[in-house]
Amino acid sequence: MLKVENLTKTYPNGTQALKNVSFEVQDGEFLAVIGLSGSGKSTLLRCINRLIEPTSGKITWDGTDLTALPATEMRRMRRQIGMVFQQFNLVKRAPVITNVLAGRLGYVNPLHSLINHFSPEDKQRALHNLEKLGMRDKAYVRADSLSGGQQQRVGIARALMQEPKLVLADEPVASLDPVLAHTILKYLEQMNKESGITVLCSLHFLDLVHRYATRAIALKDGELVFEGLPNEIDDAQFKAIYGQEAERVTIV
């Protein structure tokens, strides 16, 4: 179980991105994190794996206080926490398989990783993960030759290389068209249902939340303003999260 208690993040310029946010996520859930741009969604996800250091509060995962871990211990813990980024974060000039193998960096000798030396088992695992994502035939092409949807699938394959128990997906479909958005979320859903991986995924469109999430939380100006089932977000709740002028948009 993931437990977030009174999480607060204030940036050096004084911006308070998160304000005493508290919630729990059971193992195997697909939790959608919703809210306007700037509401604190990305900061929240990056505080969980401490890519961003919280100002105060506590994050407990499987009984371990992540906020209290020294840097070396946190690096080891990140092996089990996959991350999928909105802008893919691939090495554009490198082959796809090299990008996927980057997901094993926490498991290999740092000197070996510098010269891109991975075991045959890791290379087979990378090819297997690419196959699961329909990308096996792209293993040896450059990442910058791929479409946005293909690059995001490479990002998911990279996360799978960590053999994660938890995946944080930071607006993974924000830059994709509707058809590709569904494709990517179906892969995350498959990972969640078939492998039992807990998924926290920030999303903009409510119909995607209804389709894929088992539960949702909403942030507004850094504060938690909703926690519950997606179908509990009625019109009044929608306006409270997104503003009185907001209109629902459907992704076909």
C-alpha cells in the first residue's frame, strides 16, 4: 500500500505546489490523478519517487517511509518504481533497445552501464517487453525515427525492465491524439490487470478516467479536492475541480 500524509511542496520561488495532500492507494489499483495544468499533479508523482524532494509530509510504501530514506537507499527503492513521462525522455540518437535497457540501470554495475554492457538475459528481457508492446521490429532503429505513440511504448517497455511493483505515469497521453491515447492507456491497463502492478496516472480527460481508472483523486491549486470512484464525479464535482467555465470534452 502507498500512503501519502500531509504532503507539501514549496518551491524556492515561493510557489506552493502541494498543500497537505493525503490519500492512500491499495496494491493493484489504477489511480487517476486529475486536475488542471499547474494543479500539482506532476509534482505529486515526482515527490513519490523523490525526483522532487517534498518540503514536508510523509510517503510510506509497503511499510517503508520513502521520505526518510538516504539517497543510496532511495535509489535502490526506485528499482521497483517505474516512471512513464509525458515527453518520453528517450535518448533520441540511441537505438530503441538501448533505451529499453536503460530500465535496468539500477540493477547493473555502474561501470558496465557506462559502456552499455548488459547481460544476454537483460537483452532478451528487453526484446520480450518490446514484443509485448508490439515494438519488437523496431528494436534496432533510432528512437528519433519513431512516432510519438511508438516512443511512448518504448517508455513503457523501459519501465517494465525495472520489474516494478508501482508505475507512475506523468500525463503519458497529453501529447498524443485520441486513438494513440487509448492505445497507450490500454497497455498501462494490461500491465495493471495482468501483472498486478499498481498504476498512478495523471490525466486531463474525464472520459479516459472513467474508462481506465479504478479510483481517482483530484488536485486544485495544490490541494486535494476529490477522492473516490470515477463515476462519483458528477457535473457539480467536475465544475469544482476544473472551474465553472469548464466543459467536458470526450476523447472518441
